[in-house]
Amino acid sequence: MGHDRIKGNLDLLLLSVLSAGPAHGYNIIAALKARSEGEFDLAEGTVYPALHGLEAAGLVESVWQTVEGRRRRVYRLSDAGVRELADQRVQWRRFSSAIDGVLGSPA
């Protein structure tokens, strides 16, 4: 899938992954890849700046934890992030439905 398409929807994807529970960056990247059946194999350089932006916007919170003997930043949705995810899901479904309507079924 084109990087531009993912970039425009990365916040929604990250919020959705974090709705399953707190996770550190590597687990978030792995979940995106697994849940998309390999379509979203994103680099750390793409995901971490987006997570930092979500944190700056108050949608994600993070803490340092020791996981498997390594110190890692663990991210979780804030209350505002939960609300934003719900709103973005509604918007995405409306947009997706409109795209499907335009594309229709193959002739």
C-alpha cells in the first residue's frame, strides 16, 4: 500500500492498536503488521514520530518501564485518545463507505 495512504491514516491506526492495551513501540509496529496481514510493515522512523505527536496532542500517554530486562517507553491511550479514536472510526467508516460507493463492483 502506498506510503501516502498510510501516512494520512497513521494516527487512526496507532490509536486503534493501542485500544487493545498499553504497548511499547516494537509491539505496536508488530501489531500493525500482523493485523494488516503484512501490508503495514512500518519503520520505527515512521511510527515513533507519530506516537510522539499523539502524545503531544494529549491522545496518548507514555511511561518508562522495564520489559524483558530492557527499559522501554510504553504507550497507552488517554481518555481523550479513546474519544478521538471513536470519532475517527465513525469518520473512517463514512469515508470508506463513500469510496466503496464510487468504486462499485467490477463490471
